[in-house]
Amino acid sequence: MHEHFNPADANLLARRYLDSLLIEERLVDAQVPDLTLELWGETFASPVMTPAFSHLKPYAEGRESGMLEYSRAAAEANLVNWVGMMENDDYQRILSTGARTIRIIKPYADRDKVLDQLACAARGGSLAVGMDIDHIFGKDGYDVVLGEPMTRQTMDDLKNYVAATPLPFVVKGVLSVQDAVKCAEAGVKGIVVSHHHGRLPYALPPLMILPHIAKALSGSDVKIFVDCAIERGADVFKALALGANGVSLGRHMLPALQEGGVDGLKAYFAGIHQELAFIMGFTGCCTLSDPEPSMLWHHGSPLE
Ligand SMILES: Cc1cc2nc3c(=O)[nH]c(=O)nc-3n(C[C@H](O)[C@H](O)[C@H](O)COP(=O)(O)O)c2cc1C
């Protein structure tokens, strides 16, 4: 039987690009690295982060929802936590885990709802708040998600949301230098370079555009996060080398969550940390600011 391959599937394209990046060694003077992440005045165990997920099913046998379990794992492992679409009462439950959370709000057509969720995030003491602007279009015009209409975001909208919250505002779904620069101009404090699990056919692999975005934003105070098809410590290292400050594991962490809950996920993250530290050691990287593009080779030449 032939396996069906969809050449437009951006998830596969992202995975293939990740696997096409090879790592050189820099061993002389190398030492065991420190994975500590400093972000907006807070200290985290590593640049490994949970994904902005939503609607993970509740588990049977007295276990709580997947959202709460992974947030609890993030809190216990001292990792940056992300969550996506949800109502305010569910978000309060996420905050009660103690996880330092970035809340990604949908681009609701109802802008009062966005403002209400921004205010809730600030009241609850979130790490940051933001919006996934890559969930604007559906198959038939603007998208409708679970019955709720979405809408486009203009520069004025972004500036208004930035001004409406005391928290750092993050735009999720940046896949061009143009949008990255517009976000910086709007006062955004973080972007997620992402194609949101391949919503756009033939979307660029996030790590392909990442170094261009990092160059365009160098010298700004905009933090750069990445997700899509990240599966192992080597992927996290490659993202750091190309300019990311933090990296989310997404669907790849789900089996660990489903099978092992909070402890399973903590063990999973420990494995990611182990490989990341191993590769940083092999490449002479002592801290997260040391990985750089020239450590990665693509088609026989180093990236610069
Ligand atoms: C079940 C599920 C729910 C998601 N919900 C949201 C959401 O509400 N908001 C959002 O910005 N992204 C959401 N995403 C997208 C993820 O944050 C992430 O961008 C995407 O899964 C790509 O990463 P991956 O390839 O590692 O899974 C969701 C993804 C999944 C699988």
C-alpha cells in the first residue's frame, strides 16, 4: 500500500527542514552548560516551554483535564507555560496551578471579549498575554471557531491591545519579516514564529524564516518564541541557534501526558533537557546566548 503524502503539508515540511540541519562540534574549552532562561525579569529552568493548547479532553479515573495536568507539570518543572482558547473561569483554574503562564487569546470579532480576557489575564498575574493572529481565516472567509466569529487584526488593533494590558503582549503566528517588524512597531514584546500546525498549505518551516526574523529584530526588546514540529532537544538547540529565546513542544508531548500525567510529562521534559544540554556541551555552548547559526550546516554549508 502507498502511504499518502501531501506535499503541501507544512507540518511535514517543517519536520524535514529540522532534520536537514546538521550540527558541528566545538569541543576544545567546552564545559557543562547552564540551561537557565531569564524572561521578563523571571528565571526559568530552561527555554523549553509547553504549547498554547486548548480543549484537551478530561481524563477518566479522577484525573483532571490535560490542560491542567500540563500546566501543573510546567509549574513543577519551572518552565514557561502557554495556553490557548478558553473562557475566563477555565483560565483561573490554569493559574491556580501556579504555572507562570502566557495566555493566547483568539482573534475574536467581539473585541470586548478580547479586552475582557486581557483584563482577566492581568488580574490573575499572568507572565504575558497575546493573540494567535494566524487563526483569522477559515475556508469561507473569516473563521468561526466553536461558534465564535474571528476577525482580522490591523496595526491599530494590535496597538490598542498592547496599550490595554500592563503585561507583555505576544503575537502568535508570525511567519514573515514583514509581520515581525509590524509587531515590533506596534509595541509587541514577544512573537511566536509558527504556522499553527500547518494551517497554511506550503507554509514556510518556522526555522527557515527564524534567522531572518531574528536579524530584523536584533537590537529590539521583542522576544522570539518558536513552535511547530519540535520533538527533541536537538530541535530546541537548532531553534536557539537560529535566534529563538524559547521553544514550545506541542503534539509530540501528548503521549507522555496521556500515559503519565504530570509525572510522565516532567520525565519527558527532563529527556528533552538532557539532549539539549548534551548538544550544547558538544558545541561549546555554556549559556542560552551561545548557540549561533554557524553551528548548523544545511546542504553542505554552514548557516551564517
Ligand atoms: C489540540 C490543540 C489545540 C490547540 N489550541 C490552540 C489555541 O487555542 N491557540 C493557539 O494559539 N494554538 C493552539 N494550538 C496550536 C499549538 O499552539 C501549536 O502552534 C501547534 O500545535 C504547532 O505545534 P506542534 O507541531 O508542536 O503541535 C492547538 C493545537 C492543538 C493540537
